[in-house]
Amino acid sequence: MRYLALSTRNLKEIVRDPISAMFGLGLPLLLLVLFTQLGNRLPAGVFKIQNFAPGMVVFGFSFLVMFSALLLAQDKKSSFLMRLFASPLTPSDYILSYTLPLLPLALLQCVACFGVAVFMGLHLSAYTLLAVAVLMPQAVMTIFAGLLFGAVLNEKQVQGVGNVYIIVGSLLSGAWLEMSLLGGGWSTIAYALPFAHSVDAARAALAGDLSSILPNLMWPIGYAAVIFVLAAVALRHQMEA
């Protein structure tokens, strides 16, 4: 529990920048409403609310990489993090202290998207709550990725890499089109990353297809574990330097 004091401080830093949080929450909601209405006029199923809502949640999670990366990079730039390295905190403690304050924001993004989706016609059931739970590993993985970027990059580099992450996560998640339609190996690339698997797991949860959840869910969980280790190693290097 040594990381709780730093976690509280990080929460205060996030609260001081509500504009970024509102943008990360508001843009997916706006796109969800616009494209769901468009989908009602098109034969393509990807914009049907039960298919599109999970994709917008994963898209919204992509902004978490900017929040976590910038917070850590700014602390590194101001030497605040360097002073903290004199404390008995371990790299895992640092990762947890930056992750915990962002989890409520991730949950709010998820609940807000599904809340709007219910208003747009999604059937509310226990499977909706299951879809929320299924998507949270993707949020954790994204926060860990941001902390890895923040540990190895400076503030300007974080902004560039973070934007690339958001674009890749959006295009290769299956939110905008079915991955099978891409062809040319793009579908293979997409399913080598966790984004499309998270979307498919949430869609399976909404459909009550419980057998398809775990095989897809293992991808974001596996990525989260690997990225956690890489972020811990990067922070350990910073501490030793």
C-alpha cells in the first residue's frame, strides 16, 4: 500500500486537467451516436449498435495512453520522479500508483458508451455488465502502454507516439469495418494485436456467446502482462541511472 499516497497525488493531477478527460469521453460518445444513426440507413452490420458500441469503448480507451504517458513524462521532466526514486517504492509501486487513478476514468468511459448505446437501442441485460467487465483488461493494457511510453520517451515524443497508438487502435480494432474485409494480410496483423480481440470479446459477451470470450480476452491480458514487465524494467533503468 506504499503507492497510495502517490496514487492520490496523481489523481489530483488528472482532475486538474478536466478538458482532456472530457475530450476522451465526449468524442467516442459523439461518434457512437452519429455512426449508429448512419448504420440504421446502411446494410452493413458493423455500425449496428451491438457491434459498434464495443469498438467505440476501445477507441475511447486509446486516449488513456496519452493521459498516463504525459503524466509520467511530465513528472520525469520536472524531476519530481527523480526525487521520488529516493523513496522505498519499487517499479511495480510506481506503475500501480499511475494506473489506479485512471481506472475510474476508464470505467466511466465504458459505462457512458454503453449507457448511450442503451439509449440508442442496445438491449440492457446482465450481458451488458459482462461486456463492461470484459473490456477492462484492454483499459489496463492501454494504461500500461502509456506508462511504458512515458518512461522511455520525453513529452514531445509521447505526443507523437500516443497519436500513432490512437490511430492504430482505431483502425485495427474492427470498430469501423470488419477485419475480414481488409485482406492483404491486414486482418492477420489486426488479430496479432489486442484491439480487435477486445472488441470481439465484448461483442461475444453482448450476444451471450460465453465460449468465445476467454480466447479473445487472453490477448489483452497477455499484452498487459508483457507491457507491465517492460514498463517496470524501463522504470528500474531510470532509477538506477
